Amino acid sequence: MPKIPSATTYSPANPPPSSSSPTSSIDGQILRFIPFQSSADEGFWRRLSSLKLDTLGLDQSPIPITGFYAPCSHPQVPNPLKLMAESLPDDAGEQSTSLQSVNGNRNRCPLPGILYNTNTLESFHSLDKNALLKAEAKKIYDDIISGKADDDCTVLSRFLLISFADLKKWTFYHWFAFPALSFDSPATLISIQSASKTFNLEEAKYLTKACNEWRNSDTRGGVPFFLVRITSNAHVTIQPLKAWEPLQHGGEKLLFGFYDPCNLPSNPGWPLRNFLAFICLKWKIEKIQFFCFRERRGLIDLDFSLVGEALIAFPQGWKDTHRVPKAVGWDLKPKLINLSASMDPTRLAVSAADLNLKLMRWRALPSLNMNILSSVTCLLVGAGTLGCQVARMLMAWGVRRITFLDSGRVSMSNPVRQSLYTFEDCLNGGELKAVAAAKSLKRIFPAVEAVGVELEIPMPGHPVPAKETNNVIKDCEHLQNLISSHDVIFLLTDTRESRWLPTLLCTNENKVAITAALGFDSYLVMRHGAGPAQFSSDMHGSTCSSATDDDTNGIVSQIHKLSMEGDHKGQRLGCYFCNDVVAPIDSTSNRTLDQQCTVTRPGAAPIASSLAVEMLVGILHHPEGINAPGEISSSIIGSSDRPLGILPHQIRGSLSQFSQMTLVGYSSKCCTACSDAVVSEYRRKGMEFVLQAITQPAYLEDLTGLTELIISAKSFSLDWDEDADDLAANVDD
Amino acid sequence: MPKIPSATTYSPANPPPSSSSPTSSIDGQILRFIPFQSSADEGFWRRLSSLKLDTLGLDQSPIPITGFYAPCSHPQVPNPLKLMAESLPDDAGEQSTSLQSVNGNRNRCPLPGILYNTNTLESFHSLDKNALLKAEAKKIYDDIISGKADDDCTVLSRFLLISFADLKKWTFYHWFAFPALSFDSPATLISIQSASKTFNLEEAKYLTKACNEWRNSDTRGGVPFFLVRITSNAHVTIQPLKAWEPLQHGGEKLLFGFYDPCNLPSNPGWPLRNFLAFICLKWKIEKIQFFCFRERRGLIDLDFSLVGEALIAFPQGWKDTHRVPKAVGWDLKPKLINLSASMDPTRLAVSAADLNLKLMRWRALPSLNMNILSSVTCLLVGAGTLGCQVARMLMAWGVRRITFLDSGRVSMSNPVRQSLYTFEDCLNGGELKAVAAAKSLKRIFPAVEAVGVELEIPMPGHPVPAKETNNVIKDCEHLQNLISSHDVIFLLTDTRESRWLPTLLCTNENKVAITAALGFDSYLVMRHGAGPAQFSSDMHGSTCSSATDDDTNGIVSQIHKLSMEGDHKGQRLGCYFCNDVVAPIDSTSNRTLDQQCTVTRPGAAPIASSLAVEMLVGILHHPEGINAPGEISSSIIGSSDRPLGILPHQIRGSLSQFSQMTLVGYSSKCCTACSDAVVSEYRRKGMEFVLQAITQPAYLEDLTGLTELIISAKSFSLDWDEDADDLAANVDD
């Protein structure tokens, strides 16, 4: 990487290399213009960063920008051309809006510029700087010839900026040019001295008054080139450039004034250069009196301002208006600014975390909706191997609002598999998992909104002692509230029955629910179908659907009818329990240790978690969302027309075969968690229903007609971690 | 979970509920035996834990154990039955070895016991305690009848322990029983008092002498039941039980002595109970004088020891030797011990981290070789998204020796995707990734041996300025040493060319190399084939193989022949570069930001990383290791006969299709990294070759004949992240 120096500032103590020494009159000497200083502030680079990331992407088209400057106001320091956030178009690409707020600010005379921001450092260095400069110089020349400069003299100070923004490191390479038309032979200086030495007291008095009026005018304060007309009776007026013609015949003293950013006592600043070209081209004047307008505390300072006289020779080349005149104006060296140190680290982290996602939008995934991702609220039921990894994947996808739900504590065997915990979390009995997981997310990314909730999920088949009933109801209601207040619920526990109540509640509220479950060397990831549609509370009737097709019961068929509406094919997608022919029962009692701990091949959990989050991103980007039909992976890679690819209903994978398949299963009328019968009963009886289901597992089976089905198919048995072929009966392809 | 109290200890200040008050003679009162105290130390539970995890698995067969006790030696504290590590069989299942070291320790009289360790807490509670007790009592009864107890009187004090070891929480539920045969009516106590009150001075003197001799004898010191014979001239001898018969006719005073663990002044300890049964059954004696042997500072203490006299009635049921006699002996309550607090946390973490793996061996994967996993050394080239996740998966699989290689620093955009870093690692310019990753692993698992190495990998197409040559050679050598000193190398960088040198070096040393690489929504995981076999340095010749099949060049064909030997099908598996038809070139220059940062769907990296580690575990468990042929996933799930399933050569997956496939590709003669031509050239020229390849990319192409091939197939172009069908030409299935 080439070393790039910081900008240097010239001052009387540190004059430019070729500057003349400060004498008041140096007849015949070459007139030297002090180059513009430039300064692009943090706001400029920030705006450029977000513009590049969010709007421009790979587009390298030149961007019109606006620089600001004012007359020099301090003898020690030149006034630089300033770039700030307002210099750039806003996100909508409109420059005018942001500039409006600037107009009228007398210290921000706007100058038009152009920015070439490249995609790589190599392009930055290999830009044809000479050609770029010539192109801008030609614009200046053309504007003079066409008369555009008469109306808008700021085009005489056009500037050019090339840059490369390394958004990963918050480092900005950039290089300014202030194109100046070249004369065949340099202008020679007849004299230059403080304006206070040039004018008599009376002239000075009126000049001061006229200057301050001009500067304070809303319409003219920002016009940096002007005519100063001094009559013989010391009457002074300041006029815009286009007033030159009528002034020609008065015989008054005429000075060509400009806001001079330079602070040196015997050199004019850079804007005079093109001004002289303008005067020479336009009016063919070869001996010019110029006035370098400088101020102090907002008022003209005649001691500091300069008056000079120069001789110019009309360049022969300029007669051919089609030729591009020679030009100079590149800063000596490029500059490098690194904002990472000056930025608030947390804010830096926020930008950085979004960086990869924003970069995705440049090329691979222009339709990525980061707003949806950053605003969606996710509830993770279970903060174990799956929960930790799901949270990480959510953060990587830009999800910022994550709630963990778990009742356990971090134990010594967790950290090597559960990626949000460390050894320290295990000490002194172990932190609460939900709390530790939320803390861990904040350590990774301080701006995440992560919350941990300690809650034990009431489960069917885990009977509740009478004195515990109230607590269990409280837990149910807490869970209900949590599900209500989140958009997406991930079911990531390690038992079947702990998924039952969350599944029911998600179905009831039509929430996006995604299940990930592990076998020893297999995994299942599935999204639950939409729930039965809104059920009006004034509907009454039977509480039970059966497994037969000719069910004509009032409510159920009404719900059923409603539930169909969201779906094209007339069938809702199934939930995790739709494949089962037994209601969830207590599977935690009497489990051996290898059944209690999730004894799985370590690879299964990160894969299932990653797929679960990829599936969520698919749902959030699918026009039909939760109602999107289940798709099957095609044998032709890349067959989907959506940039994120297909959106399957279920993904099953095997680590022993390194294989993976997509499946579709529809909702079952006998389902113990999402069937109309169960949902309507829950709506009718509320927590009483839940308690009953928890205490008497057969209740759910009876309610859904499962009991009947089980009797008729006794030899049948299913479990979630059994081989994938068991599901084949349910596959649609 | 039932509440289980800690053990209580009786003392004179806290006598047993029904204990008689301490009077010296209480004719006609029921003789009460003070139950055995018991104490299983940490060593016992540790040994049980590892026995269960490593050897027994789900086996619930009863385990013979040995308890230890000694005469009571302190008036305030009874002497408990102790269980310690040596009480259990060692890992090889042999008990004798560990017991040998105990024999001869006079304070560890061994008693035979049996342990029923259940797999679940529920089984523990539902064990038929009555039946278990009866079974042990029957053994005692049978041993008395058969005469076995004459030879080994310790069988009279058989004990029984049931337990459940919650290895996840280091909590042990257990319940002792000391089975005692029940008389029809209880024994009545005629008298009991301090032995010093019973004997005259002379008797006391000889008794003391005889007792101490018995206790200090190597062969008899551990025999807890014996006969005390006192002649009329105060001569005292102590005899084993089987000496009873000849003593019958001497008319001397005979006491039945036993090591008494009890400390109470007017109650004998539990061992007397079965001793009385023995005496009654064996010799039909109904009036018995007993001697409770207690000591102080290793010597008999007659003040503390007791002499008593009791009456027993021969139970009618005992006459039928086939009947199981009634028995008592369960402790009042189960006990619970939790060792987690007392354990060194790091040590606890080590056990815990292994827990899930050991549990795998119980049922799902008995052939899992944890020794291979814990001893294998892995070098991770690249500590980014892939490197972090690979390291986590390795730890989860029990790999403990991990080296990271990376030259970068943690940047703000890393933590949300690179799972070993936190926000803090990004501050102040960012920690070195390799170092931060190693630290992070230690925070997760303190016992891991993790090292971070800052090293930039020399890459083809990145020309080296002359003055840098030495540094680059140093880097190459450093990399070479690292690869030499590790067993497995993961290639996890984000450019193609950075994998070239590591691939060549791995091929040269025949190291296991696994590549994971990401596209935007696709991933590739592959293991490299074995390298050409050892190349003798005295072979000289041409440096180049061509793409034609009839290559007859001396060396190359020799190497080629050698390289075939390890492979059944006569073809080596390919490496990452075998599919390419261009040599690696500089792909980092002039890359736009979205190409520089790994812009991938976040799900890709954890999936690829997980698969890479699962693949490694497959290689380590495959009998042919690096030479294992590449397998293709079968349509029939579970078709592999190896418990870990198939071992593919390449896995390619698509997140947009949620699909995954396995492929096989063989080594290419034109490969720029693993072909004979390249390896032999590297062996001949060493670092000079590497420098040449780095500086002139065409050199590799010429050497391997690739140039020719490219010319003949100009329209062809391949890149690793292109769609999987591009590879179809190379698939074997």
C-alpha cells in the first residue's frame, strides 16, 4: 500500500515552496496563485459510505457534489474548500434538499464539484487523472464561452475529487483537483499590497460598507466573483459579473473582486486564476486590477484583503473553442483518512455488522430487505446448542431483536457445543442460560436488543400438582405474551413435548414458527404452516374434529374454511406435530443420560440452525410470507426465480450420508397442536384447556380423533429423529 | 425431584432413636445393634463416573465392589464403611489389582459388596429394594450353610449399594443396605459393659497382647471375626473361626470377637448381628459371649471395647435351607452427593466436555475413538468465518490441539459472523485474529491447547520485491514447519491462491488436508487425496508431465507408480486444484469490496465448517485413513456399514436449493498443486521452486502442461464458487 501523507497547510510561517516573499510591489514577477486547501469532514465520508453501501453499490458513475468555502478570515490559516455531509446527494439521490438548508449560510459559498469514487484501490490509483482534469477544465472553458459563467460564476471554481472508500476499514483514499485553465505564458504581477494601502479613507469607508452589504445579502452573499466599481467621488458599488457591459462606459475604476480563501499577504488564492481566464476570454482585458476579499469576524478586513494588478496575454489556443485548453490543478499527493479511531466503537460496530449485508445487495442479492431483518423480533425457545447458533445466524443476517427463553443454567458440558457460552458462565452453579446468551450477544454486537427470559415451558404428560396450578398458568400466560409480542418463534428445545404449547400458541396467533430438531446424525428443519384463520368468538359448537373427511360440524368447518383462504392449493402446511399419531407425552422421565443430553454428532446443530435461519430469511422475503407454498429443491441448480432460491417446507438431512432433502407435509386434521379442533378448543377454554392437555395426554388424542386412528394402525410408530423415509408417506412432489 | 437428606451420624450425644441408655448390665433387654455408617468418598464417585462413561455405558449389571472398615477408634465417632476409588473395578474391569495395594492396610478390612448403578433416577427409585436385600441376605445365609463363611468371614458383612450417577451434574444418588438376617424373636441382652470391667488385670494384659498381635498380622489383621480363648491361667489366644471345633473340648472361656465399628458404650455394632446368626446356625449356641473389639491409636482399648452376653433363639425358618430368611438392613434414607462444587473447575470442564462424546459411545457410536480425537493436531489455515466455526466443531468432537494461522486483525465486521470474536477484540485496531481465536478457545475450554500464529501465506501471482525475498522464504519455511508438525491441515482462507502452497506442502508430506470454500450461496467441502508416495532424492530427470496419457518419463512415472500403491482403484483422489485449468493467480488485487469481504449467505460457513469436521472424524475413523476411497451418498438412508456413515471425497451444497451432493474427483496430472510434476519439482528445488511459482504464474501452467490444455480448450472457464454442475464432468457415480 502506498504511503499517503496527510494534507499540509501553508501559512506565513510555512510558505508555499515557490511563493514570492511578501513585498508590496513586485513589478514583472510571475503571479503565483496559492492552491486551494481542502478538507472533507467525517460527515462527508459517512454520507459517502452509506450512499455507496445502500444506493450506489457497484455503480462507479461520477457523482455531482458541492464544496463550500468562504473568504479567508484568519491571517494564519487559509480557508479551505470544505466537503461535508450536505456536499453529497442524500440517499434518495437528491441533492437539492440538503443544499437548501445550506443556502443562505454566508460561510458556505457552494462550488460545484464532481466525485469519482472507485470500487477498488487499484482503480483509484489507475484513474487517468490527466483526462479527468482536462474534462473538468473543458467544462469551465465551455461555460465561459457559452456565457453560463456570467449567470453562475461558481462554475469557475469547479473542482474534482477522486476517492476509494474502504468501507471495511473506514479508510478513505482521496485526491482533490482544482482545475485551472493554463495561459501560454504565466500572468505577471505588476503590484500587490494590502487593500488598506491602496484606498484612501473615504474609498475604504464606502468599500467596506458595500462589501459587507454584498456579503450579508441572502442572494449575493454566496456569489464569490464580482465587480467593484469605485467612482471618482469615492462612491463604491459591488456588482455581479453580468453588470460589466454597462459599466464599461463610465470610466470609473473597476476592480475584479473575489472571495479569496488565501491568507498570505502577497499572493492571491486559486480562484483568481480561472477568474483571470474568464476576464481575458470574455472581455479580452489584459491588464487587470483584482481585489482579494478577505475578512475578519464576518466583516471585510481591508488590512488583510489585497489589491493587485496583473498582466495577462491572451493564449492563442483559446481562440479555437473546440480545443480543450491545457489545465493544471491536481493536489500534489493523494490523502488518506481513517475514521475508525475517531468513531464511537459501538456505532462503528453497527456499520460494520451491516457491511456484509449491504455488500450483498451490490451484486448477489439486490432485493435483500435489511429493514425487515433489522426490525423483525425473534423469540428463541431454547438457548442450547440450537438456540445459540440460531441467534448467531440471526445476527449475521442483520436481525437485531432477539429474545431467549430457557429455564436452565449453563453447565460445564455446554460451552464446547453451545456457542454463546464460555467456561466462566459455568462457574458457581452456572448462569441462567437465557440471561447468559443475551449477554453474550451484546458482547459480540453491543447494539443488539437481546433479552433473556427464564421460563419453564409447561408440557403435556408432565402432570401438575394442585398447588402448582397457578404457577403453571402464569407460565402459560407468560409464554403466550411472549409469542404475541414477537414476529417469529424458533422452537429449539430438545424434547418433543416442550414444543407443543409454543406450537399451539403460534398457530393460534398465526405467527411464523420454525422448528429445528436433531437426531444422532440427522436433522429436521421446518416452518409451520399458517394457523386456522381468525376465529370469531361468537361461534359455538362441538369441540372436536374427527379423522374422517365428512366432518360437517359447524365451527370446525367454518374455521376450516377460513383457514383455507390464505392458501392456493387449499391446504395449510403442517406443523411439527402433524406427522405424529400420538399426542406428546413426557419423554424426559426415565431417560438415560445419553438420551437426556443431546447426544448428536456435533455437526448437526450448526447445520440445522443455519438452515432454520436461512429459511426464515426466505419467508421474510417471500411475497406470501407465512402462506408461501412449500417448494421442493429442483434437480436443476438455480431454477428458482427468486434471488434467495426456493422456500421449502421441511428440510431433512443425514450426516451419515451427507445428504439433504426437501419435503412438503400438509396439516393434519388430527394434529394435536395445529388442528382446527385443538385451536378452537383452546380459544374456547383458554388455560383450562392447556391444563387439561398437560395433565391428561389422552385428552388431546381423544379431542383430535387420534385415539381412533391409533387403534386402527397399531403397528405404526413415529418419532421425530427416525429416518427420513418414515416421512415419505407425507411427501408431496 | 425428591429431597434426599444427608447422612446423620449417631454419637453418645445423639444416640439412635431406640438405643438403650448406657448401663453396664440390662438383663432381659432387647439387644440393639447400631447400624453401619457409610461413606463413599469423591474418589469412589469419580471412578464410578469414568467406569460408567468409558466402560459400562448402558450396562446396568450389578458391579462387585469392596467396602473398607476398621474397629472404631474414637469414642465420639463410629467407624464407617468406606468406599473409595479402590472399591471399584479399574477400567479394565479387574478388581484384584487395585485391591492388592490395599491388602495389608490394617485400617481397611475389605468387605464384599455389590453395586446396582442405574441409568436413570427413575430406575433408581423404582428398584425393588426388598428383593435386592433378600438376595444378598440369601447369599449370607448360603455362605454360612455351605461353610464358605468359615474360610472367609467377611461375607457375613456383605453390603449392598444402589446408585444413580448424574454425570452431567456430578450428582450421585445412592442408598446403602447392610443386610442382616432376622431372628424370629430379637436377641436379648444379658449384660454389656466395658471390657476392662470384665477382665482381671492379668487377663487384660494377655488379651491386649493377643489382640494387638492379631491386628498387626499381615494375614489376619483384616479378618474382622474371630474367637477369643481365655484359659484359666489367663492365657489368651485369638483364633480364626474355623478353629472353633477343636476348642470345644478345652472348657476354656470363649468369646466371639469382632471388629466393632460402633462407638457407643452399651451397644454393639451391626456386624455382630450376622455373626450371631452364624454362631447360632453353625454351632447352635444360644447363649453367646461377645467381644466388641475397639481401639485407640491403633491399639486395642479395653476401656472402650465391650464384652456382652446375649441370648438368641434358633429361628424355625432357618432349618429349611431353601427358604430365603427374612432380612433387614436398608439405611433409612437415600443420600445425595454433589461433587461439582468441590471439583477443580477446569478439571470439571474437561470431564464435562468429554461427556457428550462418551455418552455417544453408549449407544449411537460405540466405536468412537476419543484418543485419536484428543491427540490429533490440527492446523487451521485461516481464522475467519470458516476457521472459527471449524475450531468450535473440532472442540465439540473432542479435538484438543488446535493451531490457528492468520495474518489479519479482528475488524468490526467480523464478530457477527466469526464466532470466536467479540466486540472487544475489535477495539484499538483489532487483535491479531490467530491470537484472539486461540484465546477465545481457552475461554470456552481452558484445557484446550490452542496456539495462534501470525503468518501471511505466500501466494502465486503476488510477485515479491527483491528485498522481500528472504522474508517470503522465511514465511514459506515457517508454513512448511507448521504443516510438518500437524496431523491435519484445514484450508479455510477466502482466496484460491492462498490455498496453493499449503496444498502443495500437504501433498508433499502426505498430510490430511481438508478444504472448505464458499460461494455466495454455495459451499464446497473436500478432502485432498494422498500425495505421491515418498520420492527418493537421487532420482533425476525431466521436471514436467504433460496432459497426455502416454507419458513415459522416468521419474514421473516412477513417482506415479508409487503414488498408486495406496489406492485400490489405481487413482489418487484429487486436491482442490485438480479441477482447475488455470494456475492460481492474484485474485485479491482489484477486487471490489463485495469481493474482498466474504459476501456469502451467513448459513454457508457454519454448514461447510461442520461438514469439514465431520469429514475429518470420518477419515480418522476409517481403516484406510487418508487413502480411503471417495464414497457417494446412497439413496438408501443408512446404507453404510460404518457407524459414522459414508466418507465422501467432495460435498457441494446450495443454499438456494437447500440441496447437497457428494462427488468424487481424481487427481489430475495437470494439477498445479498435487501432480507428480509439481511435487517432484518442489522436492528438487525447494524454496526456489516456490518463489518461481509465486512470481511467475505461467511457470506452474507450463510445468504441468496446463498451458497446452488451456490453449486446446479456450472456451473453458472454471471457478470454485461456480455452480455445482460445472463439476459434473469430474463426477464418478
